Amino acid sequence: MLAKTAIAIPVSTDDPSLFEDEMAQVRSVSQLRDVQPTDWAFGELQSLVERYGCIAGYPQGIYGAKRALSRYEFAAALSACLNRIKELMEIASINSTSQEDLITLQKLPADFTAELKTLQNQVDNLEAKTTQIQTNQFSTTTKLSGLSIVGIQGRTLNRADIAPRDGKKDTKDLGTNTNVINLNLLFLTTQLSPRSYLFTSLLAASGSTAPKLSNNIALSYEYPTNNQLIVGDLNYHWLVTDNLAVMLGTEGVSMVTAFRGPNRFESAATGPLSWFAQRNPVLDIGFGKGGIAFDWQFAKRASLQAIYSSNTPGNPRKRNGLFDGHTTMGVQLLLTPTDVFDVSLYYVNNYSSDGCLLSFAGDDCLTVKNPATGKSEPLQTNAIGSSVNWQISGRMTLGGGLAIQILTFLVNQEL
């Protein structure tokens, strides 16, 4: 019967994702790799394809005669088949249709009136939403998104021991006033091709934890610009192969953006409050702006990231080019032994023209002034480290890190 074979589209497979895609029209039974000439319904299927052309199959050439289908799937296939037969009748090309088939077809719409009506309503709603999106969309190639963070911070009265360190807390904290910090970001993601896009962000913020008492530890959303709009990111992303991606840009190219962090909550919006707690401080060194990075997934549970970036030199007289100014080179090996456990190993090399690491965590300015010039001397840093992260549950994560830094002051460098 037509109702048994032409409309039924069950599939026998262990991969449910195959049924999430739209069904496609079948032009020949040979397209269906799970239908064999020895199947009891092969002749009927072949006849229906050739006579009416209204059999649909799933992606990857699957028909699936052993999987039970829902009434909505049946209604969708029935609707398509009825439309096809109506077309054939209009062009008087249905002479081969038997009276029995026509009687069956006339009964089916009545039996599935509710499902067909629901299907039509869903199609109408989808078309209306599509029209609304097309009318009000920001751009056909660019996605606009953003976030805004507002925080209130304050510190209690305290004292600290700062340089020269002698074990005595002799410096009063002048930053105990409570104040408001806000961070506002707009993101523009422009799709240039199926495998590449341009990422731009605009940033405006105000407020900070300044003045700092001791260690330069900033909040994760602290980036004061006096509410002036600046470009935070301007970089191009290209998926060279399925396992290799490249990032190139003039803003926002740093280890923070280029390395896949083992800390899965590494975000100013949803992550830890302080910049220090978000990740191993070694990965913050350099705060790169322009540069190039790549990400290579060389195994299912292992990847390698590398970056070369530069920043504005603090002491312009001590080298200030793209390749000899304030520069950072980093390499990270990320391993995921299980779905909930990550381990990263990394090496970082940084040259700072004024002795400031720009890490915003800890003593990031380790300056030595030249007596002859009164200016801070350059600092060469080599660091190795590791971080681990264990996602205990969807709401709980345990992690930590270890790093060793070797600092070399270049006091004797010629001016």
C-alpha cells in the first residue's frame, strides 16, 4: 500500500544526529545505501520513485526501513508527496495512478489533519521569523554582540610593606574609598568566508582599584579608559585546515586570546574577580597587541599553540620595532586526558624595554634605573610553567598553576 511504503521514512542507525537534518528528495532507489534489492519492499519503493518521485531520505543516503518515525515526520513526508502528486495531476501526467492509490491519498489528509495543520503553522511561523530577521538584521556578514559589567569595590584600612622590603608594614593604603567600576564592550564578528572571519571589539570603561597599595593586582573587568572608546581587538582568524587555525592582527593578539586556557571559566564576565585568579600570571606577560598566533590540534586530546606579539615600548630609546621592541614569544602544549581534566605546559620569552611585564598581577614592574640617564633599563624574561584544571561538576572547578621566571636586567646595554 502507498501508505506503508511511500510515506514511511524510518531509519535504522545508532547515530541520532543523522535525523536532525532536513529530509531530501530521492531520485533513485540506488541513492539509498540501506535499501537492498533483496528487501521485501524494494519493488514498491522503486515503483513509487519512478512513478511519483515523492520519497524522501535522510542525509548520507539513508532511508531506514527499521526505525519508527514520528507522526510529524509522517505528516511532513505526506505533505511533500501530496504536493508532488498534485503537480503531476495538473500537467496530466498521472495516467498510471491507480484508483486505489487515489482513494488512499484522499483518506490520508483527513487522518492527519491535525499534524498537517501544525506543520503548516510551523512553516508559517518560521517564514515570518525569517522575514523579521532579514528585515532587522544588523548585517548579512557581521554579527554584533556585547557585554557590560558594573562592579562596586572598596578596601578596608590596611598597611603594607613595599620596597625596600624590610618586613615592616610601613605604607598606608590610600585607596580605601568605595567606587564603581564599569566595563563596556561591543564585538563585531565579520564572516569573510566559511573558514575565516575578522574580529573587532570596541571598549570603553572607567573606574579602577587605584591607587594600588602593594602588588599591582587588578580586577578582571578593570580597564580604565576614562570612558573613551578605544579599539580592543582587530584581528583576522583563518582556519587553514580542519586542525590548524591562524590569528593575525594589530590589536588583541596576546597569550590570553591565542591560548586555549585550561581554566574553563577564564572570563571577565563569568570568571574569577581578579586578573591574577583567572589564569597563571605568566600567561599575562607582555599584554600583546599586534602579532601572529597559531593553534594546531595535532591529536584528539592534545593541541599546540604559539604566539609572537609586540606592545608599545615603555622606553623608546631601548629598541622599539615590531621585532625588537616590547615583544613576547610563547608556546603552550594543552593536554586533555579526560573530558573534565586539562593540563597545560608552556614557555614564555619576553623583552621589556622598561622592565614592566604588563601582566597586571603581582610586581609586574621590576625596574632598574640607569644612573646616567635616569631611565628604567630593559628586562629579559624567560619563564616556564604549568596549569591544571579539574571540572568536578557543572558548577564546581578545581585548578592551579606553577611557574618559574628567570629575569635578566640589561643595564649595560648601549643607548
